[in-house]
Amino acid sequence: MNTNATIFQFEKDFAGALYCIPMAVRRKLDLCGVKVSLKQWNHFSLDERELLVAQACDTPVEIDDYGRYVAGVIENRTHQPAQLLDRDDGAEWNDTNSVPERVVDYSMERDVTPPTPAQWAALSPLQRFAIFKLTRPGHSNENFEPAMREFGLI
């Protein structure tokens, strides 16, 4: 199975038909530094969305290729230039040695036991990214607990 193409159970309702941007694509967009709004995403064809889910985006070359491809799709579909952001190398969520403080704090605020360092290390990079993304300040993040359950953390 291509781990780049994973759509988690907790996001199937809204991402299964690719109406919303799944975590697998959000991770890749962060890695390549291209912003895609939901409005832009909804201008993409289903084939383009499926390709963005499936396309590899792990090595520096793949990340550059992914960024160029998605920027081209944005420009072709919306006739506007892609908005570029600083690339996120995943330093916080990719660190398997410690659970990010943000994840611990967010868990405790919701009376959820935070992942142990061993549990955190055992997660896939995409699972760590999803948990980290679901702890963003200022977002309701209804899928935090479903994701924690799906990943066997609670």
C-alpha cells in the first residue's frame, strides 16, 4: 500500500470523496510550501485530486516536483498564481524522540491522555502529522479524539 495515499477513517466522511483536502495531501502541501484553499481544491478535477493523494512527496526531488505540479494545477484551474509558503520540514511532528509539547498540552486540555513517547515513535509520519495538525490553536479540531482512537492512542 502506498502510505502517501492513506485517507484515514476519521476523515472518510469528508475526504473520502475528496471534497475536502485529506491529511495525506495537507502533509505534502506543508512539505512543498504551496497553499491550497478549499475553494481552489474544489476547482481541481477528481483525477487531479486523486493524483495529489497518490503522488509521492518524500525526497527533495519528489517534494519539488509535487510543489510544481500543484502550483500548475492552481494556475490552470483558478487563473491565479499559487501562494507559496515557507516549507515545513516536519521538525516537530517528525521527531520520534519526544511528543510535541503542543500535542501534550492539547490532549490535557481535553482530558485525553497524551501519547507516550513510545506510542508517538511508533506512529507513521503521516499519523504524527495528523495528530499534530489536529492540535492547531484556534481550530475546533473535532477529529482529534477520533484520530487518537483510530491510531490506538486512546
